[in-house]
Amino acid sequence: MEINEDFKAARDIVQAILKSKKIIRMYPANNPIYVKTLEDSYARFTDYFDYRQDLVFKIKQNEITWDSEPVYANPEKEDNLALFFFKDGLRELTFKRGLTSEEMEDFLKIISMDFEREVVDDDIVTLLWERDFQSIQYIADDAILADEDNYQDRAIQEAEENANSPDNILKAYQDAFDEQDVASDTSIVPLSDADLQQLMQLLDQESHGKTEKLVDLLFELPYLSETRTDYEELTTFFMNSAEFIMQRGDLAIMNSMLLRLSSLISEPHIDGEIKNYFRRVISYAGNGTIINLLGELLDSGQEIEDKVVEEYVKHLDKNAIPPFMNILGELESIHARKVVIDALIFLGPKDITSLAKGLNDPRWFVVRNIIYIFRKIADKRAVEFLLRTVRHADIRVRKEVIRALGELGGGGVFQTLRECLEDQDMQIRSASLRALGTVASEAAKRIIMDKIAEKAFKDVDFDEKKEYFEVLSKWKDEEIFTFLVGMLKRKSFLFSSAKMDEIRACSAYALGLVGNRDALPYLTKTKGDSCKLVREFSFTAIKRLEHG
Amino acid sequence: MDSKQERELHKNAKELINQISVVLRTSQIHDTNNVALASAISRLVAMINTLVSQENILVLELRGEFFYINEYRIRYSLEYLLNFDFMVREFKKRELGNITFKGQIRSDDIKRFIKAFVDASFSQEPFNTIQEEMTNVRNIDVGVLKKVVEDESLDVRKMVKKTYFNAVSFTQGVINKIKSGEKVNIKKAKRVVESMVDQILEEEQLLLGMTAIKDYDEYTYHHSVNVSILTIALGQRLGMSRRLLTELGMVSLFHDIGKMDIPSEVLNKPSNFTDDEWNIIRKHPVWGLKAILKLKKFDDLTIKSAIVAFEHHMNFDLTGYPKARKKINIDLYSRIVSVADQYDAMTSARVYSRTPLSPDKALSIMMERAGTQLDPLVFKFFTNMVGVYPIGTLVMLDTRELGLVCESNQLFPNRPRVMIIVNETGNRIKGTIVDLTEKNEKDQHVRSIRKTLDPNKYNINLAEYLL
């Protein structure tokens, strides 16, 4: 290979590096463009090494040279590969024959990292150092590390100024003959296999995380703290620990920390002001950042015992409600959402108003989840918030809220449920009817009876009619019995006889459900009715009453 | 070669060195017809032939304290540590620098090598003996141990000095920045420590030599760097990886960071401390933990550094300070830092303790503390590292020469390398370095240490000699 060709090959490699750097940032490793770009880059290296041992690039601020010839130059500050290397002190980069594709890819990945981001705690030299490439070497200028330019010269000068006089040394020499022999009493005991075994155990212990240990030390600090500032700082350390612990998904450590804080709060001899610091930590353990981290953890698929999450939630206060509601709509896995719903079921009673804010969430499924949570909490204070959601745009939400209103009951719900019985949507009417059945009060019964008694009821669809009677049959009292018998015996008129027969058939059906055998004579009579529907329903009801 | 192959070669190489060691050790007890030795030889032959078939040629070379196989440095491995040490010692003893396996070998080739190796230990010219006896073994070549070229040594010394002073200057800058509320660049700290790790791995003795110089004004910064160097060197002895050595170097660099909160009138008080002042001094571990936790967002390194800052004055028997309410299992890093910290502090002239101890005296006191104040296991590794006569020890030789220990010898702890500063006629000289393992034609050591003296008593400035 001629020199000119070598130069061209070196320059092409720099271009290949630049291109790969961009591609690696843009595409995942399995993308064909990524794969092709790296293959091309590696081919350039291997072509070069067909004829040469080493590829040495010298790095200047705005220039990269090969064999003193510039192969890259860029005066700009942005996207300047030379400056990118130079600013971290990298002055020479050598690729050696034997460079593997894996090494090349690792190198390119390192230089493609976003070093401007705070999370990258290493500079490029550190990353190259840690990777310890066999076929990539570098020279870095460590002068950039010194805080003071002439520190070395100053320190050495200091030492020279302190240079001892020859007399002192000669005095030592003389004394060496005068003084008694002093042999060192230190004996070196050679290392044994047992020492190595013991050391290996220690190193093994060392490999475990140290978060728990840090938490232990933090719990020593209250006893070593004196001032308000000490406690303020300690509070911050606990808070940062909580965040770090959640990042790591060490919920057991989190629970232990919160439990110990709670114990301190219950200690009678600890000052109330100090306890308030600990309360702040507990509150912080349920803040947005930490709950978001929990969300990521739950969604990550990492196996976490539900019990451990439950225990964590038990430590939290009402401030954790909004963050939990925030992640509810973000979580992807069903299990994660279930865990969060359970958490809110536990936390909700601590602040119903806070929880109710979730009813304003633009995502219908979040609202439905919140309503479900209210249902599970079963606190009647929720009714006033739920009533506002009855007109929600999404029918799934409306059905859930009507169901919740039925379960919660109370005087406030009847007006709404009654109105819902008139709704245009059959599903809503059905839901409110069933909700009234769930309430199971006299007022609810009255609403249903009144509705059936209405003249227009005969025009209601048969299935809906049947549902009314089915719900009504839940009240198994005398009034209902009489009402149903009355309906069964009702005469039909010529123009509406079919619709009236539907009501009579439903009454027969309901009498069967009520279970009062006094209905048998009436049903036996209608078993021979001219209407087939009435006959069939009466027959079924008789069978139910006779055989259970 | 991909990284999997690399790892495989590295693993095989470690096992190969270990197996050679096993064979050589066994051959010291049994003759080559012994079943145990024959079996060990067969295994070794199989290992060599497998590697030769993969690599075509296999060169095992000793450079400094490390073995290389086909130019790959074989890193320290804890499980093979004793066998590696044995190999280094025996190779050096025979001035054997490398063995090259050029093709498939037979058990008889190894037996010839064993015989040559054993014979060499009784020879005046051990390497020549091995070379002569191996002349007819076609597939095995041997090479003599290379001496470090003086020019190279000067360059290396320059680099080591630069690394050391960069580290001190950086540490000073960090403390000043923290004091003034500025942000500290952790990336730079890592670079500083990585440089030290590299130097320890390549030029351990030179960098350790830098820690022996104690006459600088800024004790705190030099002390932090010295402790970091000593712990990295000790960590290396403990078989830690480069990554762990960096971590250990980082945590020890910041172990005394809490001292920046001690009022300067207390820290720089030239006379003894009052009880109240001691109470302030004793708070620096807690202040250190706090300072580190305030430095940056929590991560593993921050947490480990904070733990060490808090625990480095807690003794092995849980005496010391701060006093913990609950029983604490002191971290290994803290125990390592504690040993290095005590050693450096005892051998340094601090403002509140003007008279430092000589290195060997400090070691002797620390030995009494092993098992109570200090972890005995860590201390055992430490003494094996620094030797009976640590660098900086002033020694009178049986040749009537006065010298300073400038390099310890891990294989022969009582036979370090010594810089002669006064010759046998009582004249001051500078810079002649002698190796106390050197022997004369009668197989007697040319020089031995007769006694040690306290360099502080004579105000001898080590910087003049060791820088």
C-alpha cells in the first residue's frame, strides 16, 4: 500500500467513525442500517491492517492527524470530533492490528454516548480505561487534572528548600556506630491459603450493595446531631436514600427504613420537632419522583412480591395519593395497575377529596379506576364527587359510577338514579335499575314500583321490563307480593293486550323469584292463560316455587 | 479475537501459570517418576499443547511483577495468588525471563525443563544453567530476565511524579471548591485515581516511594493521596480488579474530607489538643459522611465513600469513633483505609504531632494493634506489601554504608533495594541504588541491614532522594 493510499485509508476510517457515531445514536443495534454501518467501518479497519500494524491518530484541538497529515479538521465547536477527544485530554489514539469487531463497536458506543448529560459520570478517557481494550491504546494528558498549573514545581522547590544539611546525615552516620544495634522487630508472616479463603469471603460480602449499610449509618446520625441544621441535613439524606432505594427497587430496604422512622416517631423521649423531620421523610417517600420510580419498577417485569409493595404503601401518607393517580394512567402492565389501584384503595380514605380529583382525569380508564377505588373504599363521602361524574362522556365511566352510587347508597343518589332510568342509553337505564336494586331501600323500591306503574311502562322493551321485575323481586315483602299479584291479574285492553301480557308474564316470573308459595294459586290460574308468554312464565315460576 | 476468546485465553493462561507452579512445587518434593508429579506434568502438557494449537506459539514472560502470555498481561487472581508469587520468586531467583513453547511438546520436554530449573537453583549462573540444559529441547526456548533500562526508568519516574502531584493538586482543588460551595468534578477525580491505579499496576514501588516523602506543607492533601495510593497497592495485593481498585482509590481519596470542617485554628494548632478540641476532631468522620452525601446525587460510589468517611476511625473491635449505638459490621474498604490511614499518619509530621515515626517503628506499633484496632487479615496483607523495611526507612548496612530503602522486595521482605547516601568511608554520596538480594561468588549476600535509624531524628529530607 502506498503512502497516499494509507493516508486515504486513514482519512476514510475517521469518516467511518464519524458516520458510525451518528448512526449508533439514531438506531438500535438490531437495525439493518446500524449493522451495515458498523460492518462497513470494520471493513475499513481490516483493509488498513492488511498492510500495517498500527493506525495512530494524533489529536489536536481542531484537527486529527495521521503521520503528521491532517485527516480531519473542524474549526467549529459543535460536532467537532477532534475537540470531542481533545477536551478530555485525549492526545493520541492507536488502533492495532487484531482489532476485533466487538472492540470497534464498543469503542464507537463509548464515543457515541451523550457526555453532556448529567447521568454520565465518566469522561471518554475513563470509559476507554474501564473497557481496557487490547487493540486500542490511547495517550491522555493528565495535566488537565491538576488544579494548579505549577503545583509540581512548587512542591519540589519546597522540598529542595528543606534540603537537609550534610552534617545531619553525617551525624546519623556517626550515631549508627555509637548506638546499639536495633533490628526491626516486625516479622512478616507469609500469607496462607486460610488467609486467602477468608479474604475471598470478605470480598464476596463486599460485592453486595451498600444501601442498607448507609441507612444503618443514617440512623446513627440522630444521636450524633445537635443543631437544627444537622436534622435538616439528615432529613435530606434520608430523602435522597429513599429515592436511590426506589431506583434500585430495594423495597425491603425502603420498608425497613420507613418502619424505623415510624418507630422513632412513636418514641416518647424524642422531641416533637425532631419527629416532624422524620414525618417529612415518610411523606417524601411517597412523592412524585419516588412513585414514578415505583411505577417503572412495577412495569419493568421485575418480580416484586405484592406483600412488599403493600407494606410500603402502609407507611405512606395522603400525599402519595396524587402521584399514584398520576402513574395510574401511565402504567402499561395490568398487574402494575392493579398494584396501584390497591395502593389507592388503602390510601384513599386518608383524603377522599384528593382522590376525587382523579375523576377529572382526561383518560376515561383512569376515571373508571378511581370510581372502582371509591366503590372498594365504600365511603359515603364519595357520593358527592361521584354524582358529578354521572354525565361523563364515556359510557363505561357512567356505568361504573352508577354501580358505585348503588353500592354507596344514601339519600343523595335517588334523584340521579331516577333520572338515569330515563336515559336514552339502555345500558345506563339498566345500570341504574340494578343500582337501585343494590341500594335495596324502601325509597329505591318505590322508584321502581312507580316506574312500573307508569302508563308508558307497557311500551318498554320486553327485556327491560323483565329486568325491572327481576330487580323488584329482591324485595321479598308483602307489598311487592301484592303488587306483583295485582299486575298478574291485570286485564289487558284490546289495543295493548300484547304489551300488557308482557307485564303479566314478568310479574309471574318475579313471583317465582320472590319465593312466596302463596302465589301458587294465582300462577296455577295463569298457567292456562291464553297468552303463551304468560303461560310459560307462570309454569316456570310454579316449578321454581315448588322445587326451589 | 473476540472478547469471549480473549476471556477464554486469559482463563487458560491463568490456569497454565498455576499448573506450571504446581509442577515446579511438586518437583521440589518428588522426583519426576512420582505418580503425583507425572500426573501434574501430563496435565500441564495437555494445557500447553491445547494453547499452542490455538495460538501457534506460546510465550510466557515475566515483566516486573507480572506474567504475560503472548503479550496479554495475566491479571492477579486471588485463588492463584500464592502460586503466582511462587512463580515470580523462582523465576527471578534464576533470572529466567521467558519460556517459549513453539510446537507440540511431550512430557519428557517438561521433565528436562524441571531438571534444568532445579539444577539452576544450585548454580552461580542460574539462567545459563537452564539455557545449557535446554539446548537440545527443540520446542522449548528460554530467555533471560530483562533488566529495566535506566533511561526508561527516568521517564517512568517523571510520569509517576506527575501523577502524584496532579493528584495532590486535584485534591487541594476539590477541598477548596467544596469549601466555597462550587461543584466538584467527579469525572476528574476518577481520572486522577485511574492514573494512580495504572502506576500501581506498572510501577508500584515508585508510586509507593512518593508516599514516603512527608515534608510538604499541605499535609491533608498529601495524606489523602498517600492513603489512596497505599490502599490501591493493598487492594492489588488483595486481588482486586482495576474497577474495584479505582473504587477503593476514590473512597480513600475522600476519606478525610470531613476535616475541612474542622476550624483551622484547631487543625493547625501546634500544641496538644484540649479535650474540647479532640471532641471537634472526632467529629470529622460524621462531617465527612455528610460532605460526601452532599457532593452529588447518590450512587454506589457516593455511598461507599460516605461509609468509609464515617467508619475509618472505627476500630476493628468497634472501639474508636464515632461510637455507634447499634453493632456495625465495618466494611472491608473502611478496614483497608484504616490501616493505610494509620500508617501514613504515623509516619508523617502533622501539625498536632510534629514528630513522625520511622516506617519500621510505625509498622511495629501497628502490629500490636492488629486484632484490636486493625483488621489482622488486612494488616497481614499490608505488611507483606510494604515489607519489614518500608520505603523511606533509614538503614545502616553491614558494609558501613548508610542508605534509604527506596524499593521493598515482596519476595524477600528483609532484602529491599537501598539508596546509599553515605558510603563505607563516611562520605556523603547521592543516588547509588543497591539490591540487598545481591550475592557474591561465595553465595553470600553482599549487603545486609544491620540496624535501622530514625530519619526524623536527623531531619533527613526524603524528598531530596526519592523525588
